[in-house]
Amino acid sequence: MLWYAKRKDRKIYDEQKWRVENMQHQTEYTQEFFTGERALFQAQNLRISNTIFADGESPLKESRNIELSSSLFKWKYPLWYANNIIMKNCTLFEMARAGVWYTNHISVEQSIIEAPKSFRRCHDVILKQVNFPNAKETLWNCDRVKLDQVTATGDYFAMNSQNMVIHDFQLVGNYSFDGVKNVEIHRAHLLSKDAFWNSENVTVYDSFIFGEYLGWNAKNLTFINCVIESLQGMCYIDHLVMKNCKLLNTTYAFEYSTVNVDINGKIDSIFHPTEGVICADDITKIEIENDKVQANQVKIICKSALKEVVCRE
């Protein structure tokens, strides 16, 4: 998975560099004020700076080869069905909702996107130093995505997207990364209930995650050097891997999960894992009901004496 993600990441970068070097700008707009529906419909080869797109839907619908800088979008659907878009120091206000849909090859840098429901079914997306203060239902069903120094607040972030590489990400919002595939995350801070549900091939490095019911129904979910707090976290997972992680106040963990877990510190309680190895410095409670799982399929290694073990016939 990591090799695949890195290859995709490099492909995104190389294609973006090609677009910058070969984009032919025939027309420039500076300090313009556009109103009305489809103000620059099907525009091509434009450099737009210090410009305001005011009332009027879909100002850049079906546009191609557009470079935007220090510009403002105040109304709905600014970039639909567009290709080869570069944005820097731009702002999408709240009413620019559903701002970027069905758009491919887009780079956004040093910008604020206040509008919810941005980025749907987009391909080749690069977001760097972007703030999403209202990220509700953002980045859905996208493919080949790179996030670098992005902050977001809002529920249902990145649902059903795939082939993502993320660095230095902060999120406050529940139900994030539901149904994602082939995702690599580095140095994230996630306050997110029900994160990574139904996901596949996700690896998270050097991150802090706070949220209940983490990772349910996932497949191939890996945490490396992470700190996690989660009520009933990491349950119903097919192939959970945790390396050098800490679990803070995490109870009823690993129910019906196949596990390869190495915890640095204490586990508060373990509940019905189905298969694999769990290693920790201390384990407060283990509860296994033999009519639900086979205890002999799980090896538990604890450096200190168990405080309580509950095993029901």
C-alpha cells in the first residue's frame, strides 16, 4: 500500500509541474468584478488576480487552464467540470458552497475555503496550507489526493475517497474518512468520532486521535507511533496493526477484530478479540466469552500481572 501511495503521490506532483510549465496564458484579468450566472463559462487559458466573483452561479463552469490568485468567490458552484486549475491566496466564502465538483487536476495553496461540500468526484487534487473552517461533507468520492498542512472543521470529511497522501493535518469533525481506500497519513491531530469506518488499506503515522468507535468495519488498518483515546475503539476490524502506540482511557477495545497490537503503556480493557497477538506493559481487564470467540486464537502478552480477567463460559 505504501509503495502504491507514493507512486500516486509522485504522479500527482509531476503532472502538476507539467501543467504549470506548459499553461499558455492568453488573457489576464486583474481587479475585475464579475456578476451574473456563468460569468466566464468555458473560459480557457486565463490568469486571474485580485478579482471578485460576486452573485451569480457557476462563474467558471467547464473552464480549462485557469490560474487564480488573491481572488474571492462569493456565490455557488464556482468550479464545476473544470480542468487544470491553480489557485493561490484565494477565498471561497460560505455561499460558494459545493464549490469544486467534477473537476480534475486542481491545486489550491494558501487559501481559505469557508464553503461546505467542496470537492466532489474530483481527480488529482493538491491542497497545501488550506483552511476549511466549515468542512461539512467535503472531499467526497475523490481520487489521487494530496493534503499538506491542511486544517478542517466539519463532519463527514473525505468520505469514499481513495489514493490519498496526507501530511500535517488537523481535523475537528466526526465520521471522517468513512469508506476511504489506500490512504497514508502523517502527523495528524484528529478529534473525530467514528473515524475510518468501512475503510481499506489505511496507515496512520505519528498522530493523535480522539474519538469513540474508531475504525469499525475496516480492513487493513494500521497505526504506527500513535496516541489514541477511544471508547470501544478498533472493533470489527479485519487485520488491525498497531506498533508502538499508546491507548489513553480506551475501553472495550478490539471486539471481533483480528489483531497484531504492540502498546506502549496500559490497555484499560480488551473485549472479545478473535485472533492474533496483543502486547502491552499493563492490561487492566480482559473479558472473553467463550461462546462468542475462541480465546485460544488470541495470544496476550502483559509485562505486569493482570488486575482482572473475566472469562465466561
